[in-house]
Amino acid sequence: MKRRQAILMLGGASSGSLLIGSGAFSSAQADRSVNVSVVDDETAFVGYHASDRTVPADKNDDGTVDLVTVENRFGENVKLTIVDVDIEVSSQNSSEVDIDDIEGEGETFDDSAVIRGAVSCSGNGEASRVAVTVTVEASSISAQLFGDTREFEISCTEPVSGVTFRGAGNADADAGGRTLDAEAWFVKPGDDVDGLDLSDARVEGEFAWDTSNNLQNSFSGDPSGKLVAVRFTETNQVFINPSYDISIDDLPARWRTDEVEK
């Protein structure tokens, strides 16, 4: 596990107490005027949180992925600055995860800051271990904290290759027979676009679609109306029935940030 130095330079000679999270930092050095204690992360002055991620499901609207959250618990008079972010990826088997365009370095914050990055995947989709080390500094206490790297996993979900709409509210998905969480968008017939009444539309699901079979074999909702589009929530993909001239703006609001295909 790689360790880097997290330096808090809070300047001043007054005595005080510095609480260090047992998980956030492994050791500390301080002037004799500062009393250093090791406490649980929940009560530490610097919190550091990371959790496993799945791509693309955990992508933000701008395409980045939240990697680590750093919390400043010193109070409103102390600001922390992220001065360095170091990321190491350990891929397993033939999976490869690349993290670029890191955001957050140089940010000064009162409450919390999020380290984000653009994550790209290749290979067999198995999880990769990611280690993120953040160096922070501030002003008004004289102390050095030696940071402990946090590790978590990023898993990549292989995208769906395509969807074939069969009519009568049915469709087939080319996804290697995997079972994926999906939603279906049904629209009632009407006088709007391509004979559809877009004001009378509904989303059915989420449901688990066993893609070794067609949609109707996994779907137990209301199939009335026209099956105009389907969405795979784990891969952030939307497939529109090519029989209808539907634009992205016509789709349900939460679908519009996904990758849309016809």
C-alpha cells in the first residue's frame, strides 16, 4: 500500500488538540503545543470516504465518476486545500481501467470535496482495484499527518450491442444472455409523432431482463400501447424503436443523459 504525506499547517503556537481518524491517517507528527489523539473516522477532523463503483451506472451527468470524498470537520474557521491526488489501478485478468482528467486537486473547501475522474474500461469487465491517496494542507495548526491510501473496486459493465424491436410490445436484446436491469417506455396511439400520443406515455419497470429470451419473458408489467424505447440502467443505454421518429427531448427526463441509440 503506497503512503503519501498529508500536511496540515495550521500555524500558530497556541496549544490545542488534533484528532486523527484511525482509518484516515496512519500516524502523525506535531509540535509539542499540539496534543495528537487517534479516534474513529466518524469523529476525526479529516474524513476520507470511498466505495466500490460500477461503470457506467455510477457515472455523473458529465461523464465523470466520484472516487473519494474528503471531509473537513475542523469548523468554519479552517479551510483545507487538496494539494495532490495520486491514483494507482491494479487490473485483474484481462480487465483494464483507466482514470484520467482528475478533478479536485487544488480545491479549497470548508465542508467536503469530491475527487472525480473520467473512467474508461476495456477487457472482460471484471473489477479492478483502485487506490487513491489525497494530500491536504491548511493553515493555523502545526502538524504533519501521514496519509493512508484508500482502496476500492471499479467494475465495468459491458454495453448491450443492440435491441431488435419485434412488435406487439416485444423486443430482443443482444447482450450475451446476461440478466440486466431494464425499463420499457410505452406510448399510447394518438395523433402526435408517428401516430403516438406522447402526453400518454409511461415507464414500466425496473425489471430484470434475461436477455437470453425476449422482453416479454421477463416483463410482468402492463404491455398496452406501443413499445417505443427500452433503457438498460446498468449500462446507461437507451434504445429507440426505429419505427418511430422520437428525439432525445421526447424521452423521459431521466433517460436523456444516457447513450441513446436507434
